[in-house]
Amino acid sequence: MSFYHAYSLAFAWHAMSIPFTIAAMSTELVQRQFGMHVQNYVASADHAQGERLERMLALLPFAPEWRVLDVATGGGHTALAVAPFVREVVAGDVTIEMLVAARRFIQSHGVSNVTFEQAEAGSLPFVNGAFDLVTCRLAAHHFLQAAQFVCESARVLKPGGWFALIDNVTPPDSLAAQHINAFEKLRDPSHVWEYAASDWEAFCLAAGLTLRHVEHHHKSLDFEPWCDRMSVPALVRRQLRVLLWHAPAAAREALNPQFSSDPFTGPVTFTFGELLLIAQRPPASA
Ligand SMILES: C[S@@+](CC[C@H](N)C(=O)[O-])C[C@H]1O[C@@H](n2cnc3c(N)ncnc32)[C@H](O)[C@@H]1O
């Protein structure tokens, strides 16, 4: 086994063994991690642009009277994009600093039909049937209780209401999934678990939602800006590069790392799988 192979395995195991306990994956960890990097997410080009966001908007049958909940709104990019199509958007997030920044960001665009509420995805503080649409983009891999989040979304939807999810996904291969999750968690300790698309489909079915549309995409990321967003220290960046360089075959195929020169100092791009899933709570008469 080469030095770098041993090195990468050691760090993969280290990252995986950062205890996946309730304590380590706590809400406080998310709040601390995102609370410290609020402006990076508001300013993030990856979050502001989002082809999938445009696609999601095109697929949903918006009506002007709709009330929408955007779960884990982060910098508020999804709430801002949805707001022109509906009566009201409630932007929820567990991190107060994020809500403050999202409000400033959305109000700076002259948008006034978005309200802001602290809301944890696994225990949404809203009555049954309060919304016509629940959205959640690029956040669910932080949720301790992903299946419970889908159940909560179904509960707060009106009969006939819509659920729209965009999130990073892993390939079905278990080793690839573990490697990619180790890679993500090493970069961001508040990362919990990135699921496969089939897991999300199963969560929706278990929550009583009907799948209406599922799309699989790949998005290319520049390694350094991805690390910058979470202020990743230089040593950890090297460890992450090792995990890319020595990824097991199925993970390497999914991550598709492209090293332009020296793998430990030069520019790197890699790919994440991304899922766009739209489901519907059955109408009352169904
Ligand atoms: C990457 S940002 C979300 C990006 C945003 N949805 C968008 O479309 O641009 C992730 C957000 O998830 C929030 N978050 C993480 N875990 C959460 C949870 N269990 N409940 C609610 N929000 C959570 C974080 O506070 C953070 O603001």
C-alpha cells in the first residue's frame, strides 16, 4: 500500500469515526458552523445561481394565493426565488444568524412577502395543513432526522400540497456513499449524511407523499471556494485532497476529481450528484 493510500484511508476512517452520535451532530453544531459563516452563504455563487432552482420553479404549478414554507432557508436564495409566484413565503431555519442575514438579503431586493421563523426541520413549529408548498434546497444533508423531516413536511402541507427537495446525493454503492460522506464531514463537521436518491424516494413514500418528478444531475464544484465557504484550515484541505486523490473506484467515479497540476496544491474541481425531487400530498378526495 502506498504512503498516500494509507494516508487517505487513515483520514477516511478518522472522518468516519468523528462520532456519528447525537451529540456530535447536534443542532448546536449546525448553529455554530453556519452562524460563523453566514455571509459566505449569502454571497455564495453556487447557492445564488442554481440551475436546479430554476428547474424546480418551472416544474411547480404555482398559484398566487399559495403559502410556502422554505425549510433551512440559509442565505434565503430559494425563498427569494419563490416569493414572486405566491402570496407568502415563510423562511425557516434553525440558525438565528442565518435568518437575520436572509432577511437583510431578501429585503435588499425589495421583496416584502417573506417572513422569517426559527424552525427545526424535524419538528416544524406549524399547524397541520398550513402550507401549499414546502421547499428545501441544499440543506437536508445537515438534518439529524431526514425521514422525520419529510413526515413533518407532509404534515404541514394541505391535502394536494407540494414538496420540493434539492439536495446532494451519493451513488447507491455503500463504500462510495461512506467515502463521500467522510469527505463532506471532514470539510464541515455539521454535515450529517448525504443520502442516495432511492432513500429520499422511500422517505416520501413512507410519509404518504406521491412522487411526481425525480431528476438526477451532477454539479461541478471548485475545491478551494467550496472549502473557503466553511473556512477549512490548510491542513484539512490537504486531507480532503487526499480523500479525492485516493477515493475508492465507485467514489472516484462519482466525484470525478480533476487535478490540473500538483494534486496537493494546484486547482481541483470535483462533482457532486444532485437530486431534484417533487412529491405531492394526495388531494383530500384521493
Ligand atoms: C447551505 S444552507 C441552505 C441553503 C439554502 N436552502 C438555499 O437554497 O440557498 C444550510 C442551512 O441549513 C440550516 N439547517 C441545518 N440543519 C437544520 C435543521 N435541522 N433544521 C433547520 N435548518 C437547518 C443551516 O442553519 C443553514 O442555514
